[in-house]
Amino acid sequence: MRIPLLCTLLVAACAGAEKAPEVPEGPVALTAADFTGTWSGETKAGGTDSVIATWTITSADGVQGTLTSTTAAEPVAYTTVFDADSLIATSGAYSDPVFGADPIMWVSVGRLESAGVMVGTVKIMLAANPDSVLANSTWRSTKNP
């Protein structure tokens, strides 16, 4: 009876206290300063490698800016909010002949992939009915020097 008890105590004493595994740090929070400046990018049709538009965005403060696209006749104003390691940008209403006569808008979610490179997704919808998604796409942009 004493031997099993002593063996149990000996094993417990030799095991020692295990150090808890280190938890890796999460991604660094994205800020307006990360998004300030001029970025050049391209949008690809959802699920394909087909480039459907190239564009440049410019933002003096990282929160409000304009997007100049190869498909839109005029620059498009947008606003950005930041949440953890992501940004959410929302455009105002604008016309794009690719999507017909009704005004459209977009909502995009992006993240910093690496220094000076952002990637994300974008939904294009009718401005009068945001539930009417016209297109889902992906994008990639690089910060201009």
C-alpha cells in the first residue's frame, strides 16, 4: 500500500510544474496613419484572376479620401473606419457605366498583408438598395512612394 503511494508522490515531484505555452501576439492594430497617402491597386472579379479595374486612392488623413478608377467617370469619395487589424471603407453614391444608369456604392474590408501592401474584398451594390449586391470582388494595393 505504501509503495504505490510513494511512487505516485515521486512521479508528481519529478514532473515539476510545466510552463504554460506562450501565446503569440495578435496582429498589430491598423490605424489611419497606416492608410494615409496614395495607393495603387487592382480589383479582380470574385473567384478569378481577371482584373476588372485598376485604381488609385488618395487620403490625406487615412479616414477620408478619393478613389480614381479606370471604370468610373469621376473620382469617388469614401470614408474609412478601423477595427483591430482591418479597415472598412464605404463609398458615396456614384455612377459607373459598367453597372448601368442607377447610382451604385461599395463597401470594402481590407487588411495590411505586409509593409506597403494591402489586400481585401469589396461588395458593389445599388446605392438606393444596399441589399442588392451587384458584384463581389477582391483587391490588392501597394503604397506609392
